[in-house]
Amino acid sequence: MGNDRSHLRAFLMLGIVMLCWAGNSIIGRAVRDDIPPLTLAFGRWTIAVLILLPIAWRQLVLEREAVRAGWRWIVALGVLGIVCFNSLIYSGLHYTTAANALLLQASVPALVLLFDRIFFKSRPDRMQAIGVGASTLGVAAIVFRGELSAVLKLEIGGKGDAVILCAVVVWSLYTVLLRKKPPVSALVFVLLTFALGSVVLAPLAAMEWLQGQRVNWSLPVLGAFAYVGVFPSILAYFIYNAATAKIGPARAGQGITLMPLFGALLSALLLGERLHGYHFAGIVLILGGIILSALALCSSAAGKTPVAPGAARR
């Protein structure tokens, strides 16, 4: 029963993560004319680092030997999940539609299953695979507005789509490889990867400044920086990494399918966009898929034979 509750908490935690990341997209759209994209990304990670540094500094000093020993994986995961993924998403959206980007990101759960199989020989059970399929259909229902003709008209294969697909591959790899995170605390790991993102993005933001792009400062713009620096960064990454450790990369990756769901709800609530029947059909399929995946996890956990105290563990 304790395991079931902890797994349920992990799925609920993923819901909070996707809500934060969907809110990040809403904020990014709202301030698109006031903040250059790479400047927003640089500000996001810099604010997060400034908040975390005084909190994590003492722990970082205590764990310096573990950091030295595992620095390669810290850098690799930071480059994948912080630097490359965000830069590729921002760049790809300059050349492709939001519908294409949503559709391609919906392939994350399937890619996570594939990479988990390739690198770690993991096998998804049947119910989990069905759950991933149902959630992906739910995303497609929202993206294509429940119309087959929209599927046929959607053009995929341009420069922007290729860049977004690279971002999807990068995030899937990040999710699978999180199991290789060195034995450092979550606080230290997040601080170091965020700092790496801030350092790498600094010259890119400077290039925007040199090209004449400026921030139009106002209270809403300050609020946007505050939001992206705290909720989709500090809060979301802590929770996502913890949930991945608890329920595994495949099921954590499936949480990505919640993003278009929350995006539709937030757009209706904050931007006044209407919800249609296909939105509700997509919501049912997405939630149904995640519930199936959660049930599969509980079933597999219940079927394991408890290890006696003192017995060998692998």
C-alpha cells in the first residue's frame, strides 16, 4: 500500500510539473514582443541559480568530492536537459507551427520506451504500452482538432520540424539517462545544471542585445521573469527528477502528454480561447492513458517478491 501511494504521489507530482511547463509556454507567448527568446531563457536559469546558490552552497562544498567524481554525467545531463533542449525548442518555433511542435513532442513517451530498451534493456509491459498509445492519441486529438482532414493537411519535414524533433530526441535521452545521475543531492545537481545553462546561454543572449533586441521593462515583464525563474525551473525540475527516480523514465516521459492538455485549459482560462469537443476527447484519452500506466506500475510492484532483511540486493 505504501508503494502504491508513493507511485500515485509521483504521478500527481508530474501533473504539477506539466502545469508549470504549460504555464511557461503561456507566459512565453504573452511576452513574446517584450522579451527576446534567448534573453528570456538566460534570465530564467540565471534567476534560478541566484535563488539556489545561497541555499545550496554549503551542500555543494560538502559534496565536492562526489561532484568531482561524477562531473562528466552532470555536464552531460546539463547540456541535454538545460542547454540543448531549450535552445532547440526556441529555435525550432521560429520556423514551424505550434501544432507541429506539439505533435512532435507527443512522441517523447514512445522514444523514452525505445531508448530505455536500447540502452538499459528495459521492457514495457502491455498495459503500459497501451497507456502510452492512448495518451498519444489524446494529444493527436487536441493537435488535429479531432479532424482527419487536419492530419492530411499538416506539413511535416521542414527545417523547424527537424529542429523540434532534435529537441524531442534530446529530452527523451535526458529522461532515460537521469538514472546515471551521480550520487549528489537533488539540490546540488539542479544548481550545477542550471549554472551550466546560464553560462552557455549568456553569449547567445548578448548576441540578441548586439542585434538591437531589447527588453521592454514593465511590471508584467518582471512578473514573467519571476515566474519562469521559479516555477518551470526550480520547482518543475526538482519534481521531474524526483518522479523519474521513483517511477522510472518511461512513465515519467509519458507525463509530457499532459502539456497540451494543460496548455488548452490555460489558454481558455487566461487567453479567452474556447474549448471544443475534441479538447475534451483528448483530455479523456490522455488521462486514461496515464491511469493505465499507473495501474501497470502498481500491478508490477505488487507482483514483486519482497526481499528479506539482510538478503543480497542488486
